[in-house]
Amino acid sequence: MRAAADEVNGHWYDADAGPLVRPYAMTGGRTKPGPHGVRFDLIALVVVEPGAVDAAEESLLGPEHRALLGLCRSETQSVAELAADADLPVGVVRVLLGDLLEAGHVRVSRPVPPAQLPDERILREVIEGLRAL
């Protein structure tokens, strides 16, 4: 027995299958962001570029792109937070962010690689020195 599709919170769902719009439809069948294949780390921070998107330009974007922009406007978000808040798979969010980055709508701050972080021993010495003051 097949369940009927219902509209829930503005989204189409099928009780057995879940959302009726599949991830590949949201990304146009793409699995990698942008032509350069940029890789977004889960903890990379995304912020909307001030004045980068006007109302007319935003109306040309898809609903998922607009949702990600809306989430980033209120505060800086990580890729993982965006995926959770938008209720989208991380792979889809990465592809959509690639589109937004390429269009100049967002800026992405990549995390510092562990090899470039200061040594923990040095940080402890600095803390101990500050406490001694």
C-alpha cells in the first residue's frame, strides 16, 4: 500500500519515502561544488558577504540557496550547522555553498590545519607566565 503525498510545512513528503525532492534534484545532479571542486570542511565558517546579494539577484536563486543565505545572515555558521539547520545532507550543502561562493555571495573561512597551530607546550608556558604576573 502506497502512502499519499501530503504537504507538511510547505514541503512535499511521502510517508514511506520522505521528501519528494531528492538531493540530486537540488544540486542539478552535481556531487562536487563548483568547477574547481572546492572542498568544504565541516567546521569551515560561512558568512554572507555584505551587499553581495540584492533582492533582484536573490530572487533568481533556488529556495535552498536562499535558505542557506538566510541562515548565514543572522550569524556566522559552520557547514555542519548549515546542514543541520537547513535539514539537508552535508553533500548537498557543500554543492550549494560552492555555487554561492562562486557567485561571490558568501565567504568561507577554512579551519587552520593542526600542523599550523601553536604547540600546546608553548601555550601552557604563556598561560603560566600570565598567571605569574
